[in-house]
Amino acid sequence: SQNERQKAVVDAFLHAWAGYRKFAWGHDELKPLTRSFSEWFGLGLTLIDALDTMWILGLKKEFQEARKWVSRKLRFQKDVDVNLFESTIRILGGLLSAFHLSGDVLFLTKAWRGPPALLWLSATGCVGALGFVIRADSYYEYLLKQWIQGGKKESQLLEDYLEAVDGIRKHLLAKSEPRKLTFVGELNHGRFSAKMDHLVCFLPGTLALGAHHGLPAEHMELAQALMDTCYQMYRQMETGLSPEIAHFNLHHTKAVKDVQVKAADRHNLLRPETVESLFYLYRLTGDRKYQDWGWEILHSFNTYTRVSPPVSPGPQCPALGGRVFWGGGGGASGWQPSRGPSQHCDAVASALEQVPSGGYSSISNVQDPRHPQPRDKMESFFLGETLKYLYLLFSDDPDLLSLDTYVFNTEAHPLPIWAPS
């Protein structure tokens, strides 16, 4: 049975899903503030990304409704530009994971038929460039995970992974001031930059997974140190949400915080990397502080990024269908648009012209809890990754998607480790 924290994740998922279902059904992404949608591939990206999350959370009704859409509406014969990497990890990964978890061959059939159409419609139509864009973090992650999934037989993958970790340790690690936080910086033309993207917070989980599968214990030590840093990227922000990019203070100054943020970097896109690593660290150490940190992050998401649906305006304005509310409380009051006194129903009506849909929205400023500046975009990975990892983090069942049975692709879609042939 689900514990209270898992139930809170289910509530968050259903809130996000309700907005998507009502205003973006079958489209790629929800725009929760304007009650509309955006397209990237035109393949129902959020729906497919969320299939296995619904299965894991036990949302069978929602899963079956999404399955019906996949069966009847998902078609790959589209004349659009497609990012091959993103479509593979999200669409193909989502379909294959849904198949492995549910056993429903529909998803396997769709996955089998889909990839050729993602590349080209026909030989005569193949004109121009085919872009293959892959993030470096996923490459290093996959060195380890492909080695694990393949039965630990491909030694070259392991050697490359170990070499990469060794390079990080030798050239990219530094400690901040005043808390001595270990972080992974960057080298630009030989010069060290104390800059770390939130994306790097996948690394603690990957290092911990490697240690679990027999790699050096020092990898786990580094994982725990980096996990502390990623948590502080949330903790030291006024909203409790991490910026997209952090810069670390290296000098003995009067600076109170280790984590510094530039104006262009202070947005939050509902990314999963930190809660992903929290899941691995809790699953592999049993230290409940990682669950508590994840609980804080979920609370901050609910407070500053949750877009609430309209509620009754009361008897004073009977012709109106609701009022505008933002956030989940606990500090978000400064973000609520003016609702006006009840006698001014025209002000309420004006607000209702932009009634939000439900869902969660990326924000532009993690340092301003009164005005976090919502961006009107709910990324598909919020349902496909962030909420999934939070649900798994709050589980005390080590057999729920055991790390000895499954590997998660870079979009959090669990795929089985191959049995020895």
C-alpha cells in the first residue's frame, strides 16, 4: 500500500495529468497558464512519457485511457523535424518500458514500427541534414548502464566509464566556500570555471549505481558528497528550488551562500536529476535524510510551480465560474494575482479570462518567492521522470523496480537487465 508521501506524489501527478488531459490531450506539452498546448514532435510526448509512471503509481484508469490514444492516434508518418536523441529516449523508451511493465504487446508493436518513420518518410524525401544531438551526461551515464544491462560483458564500456570518472576526479572537482561543498566544474580552454548545471546532479545516482555493481567504494563517497551539493542548490534558494545553473563561491569572503546565481540562470524547469539521485542514494544506503530532502523539494514544487484549477467564486458573483489561484500554499501567497473584493465582480471576471488549467509550470526566478514568474510550460519529463523518481524515493520496497533487475534510461524509463545468454 502507498504511504502518505507516495500518496502526495500521486496527487501531484493527477493534478498535472488533469490539466494535460483537459487542455493538451494528444499533444506534446501542456501550457498550464493559457490552457493550451505546444508541439515539438507532434507525437503526444507527455502522454507517452507518462505511461510507465501511471503504471507504477497504480493509476490503471488513466493508463488505459492513454493506451487507447496510443492504439488509435499514435502515428509516426509525420513530415516534421525530429530530434533523434530526444525521440528515442522519450518515445521509444516510453513505449518499451510500458510494454515491459504491463506486458501489453501494443506498446511493443508501436515501438517496433515507429523508429524507421522517425528517420525519414521515404528515400526520395531524405533531403538535407539529419541532426543527432546527444548530451554528454547521457553518454557517460550510458557507458555504465549499457555495461550493466548487457550482463557486465562489454569491458570497453566499463573501461571508458572508469576513465571518465577518473578524469572528473582529477580535473573537474573543487570545493566551495564557506561550506566546502564538492562540485563538478568546467574547463574552458584550460581554464577552470566554478559553474555546474543542474543536469550534473544525475551524477551522484550514477556513481552510486556503479558502486552497487562492484565499482570502487570511493565512487559512493563522491556520490554522497555531490548529493549534498545538489541538495544545497535547492536549500540555498529562497523558493527551495534549484536554478538551472549554479556558480560556486571559491573565495574566503563574507558571502553567506556557497551557491551563486546569475540572472540568466535562475529559472527552474521542473527537472528530475536531483530527485533521481536521491532515489538511488536512498535505495542503496537506506539513509532517510534523502527521503526528507525529496519531501522538501516536492513541497517547494507544490508551493511555487503548482497551477491550481479554478474554484467557486461564491454567491457574490454567481455568473462567474471560478477564481484564479496559484501555488499550493505555504508561502505562495505573494504569487497570487489580485482577486479583488467580492463586490468587484468585473475584476474577478477579468482574472477568469486567464484561469489556469491545473498542471505545474516552469518558473523564471527561484530567488523570488513572491514573484517566481511562471513560464507557462510543463515539460513532459515532470511526469515521466520527476514525479516517478519521487514516488520511488518514498517507497521502502527494494523490490519495486529493483536495481538488480532494471536499468533506467536517461528519461527514467525502466528497462530489464538482460538475462545471461
